[in-house]
Amino acid sequence: MTAYDIPFGVEVDFETGAMEAADRVIVRRASGMRGYYADADALEQIISSGDPIHYRVYEKAIPEQEGHLLFCMSVLEPGRVGREFFFTKGHYHTVADTAETYLCIRGQGIMLMKTTDGRWAAESMRAGRMVYAPPFWAHRSINTGPEPLISFCVYPAHAGHNYGDIETEGFPKRVIYSPSGPSLADPASLC
Ligand code: PA5
Ligand code: NI
């Protein structure tokens, strides 16, 4: 029996994305994103100019056991590394047949998803829109707007995170700035 086997409530701030009384806040700075963006030099410049926070994830320490739900608030800052908009690393779940749902609270962006057999999908994220990442689909959020991209996410607590081929291969598309709006580019076109 843990504190999380007893009903509880928690406040979240829709303006900042902060979860009151979070048990942990995962903070990823620019320096934690080395190897993920196409323009490594642009990332190094951002790191040397103060290594700003890319994103934060606020969580309660729900037991990572089947039956429980892990939920979080994800706050992804706006910005670009070269032509690419800021994104989260992205991952599969270690228990691959577990899904996840994201409800966007503030901002605008794209959720890129892919499978190990080569399929991919992009769903827009904006306040009030929910995106579903089915079992087996890796998921990465990208902030294409001028304000923080804030989402509430929830998934089976035993799912775990598997960064697998994302660290080496990334996603089949990169989301880049263009004067007419965000566009999806083939990774080879940015090399
Ligand atoms: O499980 C999720 O999708 C979230 O809790 C993410 O872990 C969070 O958004 C951070 O993303 P990543 O683990 O890809 O850095
Ligand atoms: Ni996930």
C-alpha cells in the first residue's frame, strides 16, 4: 500500500503548466539534446549562451505497476535550433503495446509518431485538442508556436520509456520553420 493507493487530487496551472506538489520535475536543457537536432553547431551556440531549459515534465510518483496510470504535465519552451523547432526527445514505451494520450492545454505544435516498421504520422496540437499515440507508436512533441506548448499526458504506469532507434535515427520527418508556416522536411534535406 502506498500513498497512491488512496484517492487524491492535485492542482495544475494551465498558464505555466506547473503541477502543484509534483514529486519530480524532469528538466531537459539544451545540453541534454545533443545529437538530436540536424544543426549541431546551432545547438552548441544555444548551450554556450546559457544552456536554457528545453522542456520540463511534472509528475507524481505513481507506482510503476499495471493498473495504475502515470500522468504528467509537459511544458515545452518555444524556440528553434537552426531551422528546427524545439522538440522533446521522443520515445517508444518499454512495454511496447501501451498507448498514451495527450491533451494540449496551451500553445501549438505537432505530435510526430512512428513505428519500428516504418510508418509515421503527424497530428496537430493546440489548446483543447487531444492526440492519441496508440500501442507501438513512438511519440515526440514539437513546439511550432511562440508560447510554451503545455500538455497533460497519461499512460499505463508500467509502460516505461525506450529511446531505442530515436537516439540514432530520429524520426522520419523534421519540423522546420518556413515563412508560410511550419513544414515537414525529410531529414536528408537538412544535412
Ligand atoms: O511519456 C511521455 O510521453 C511523457 O511523460 C514524456 O516522457 C515527456 O513528455 C518527455 O519526453 P521524452 O521522455 O521523450 O524526453
Ligand atoms: Ni510516452
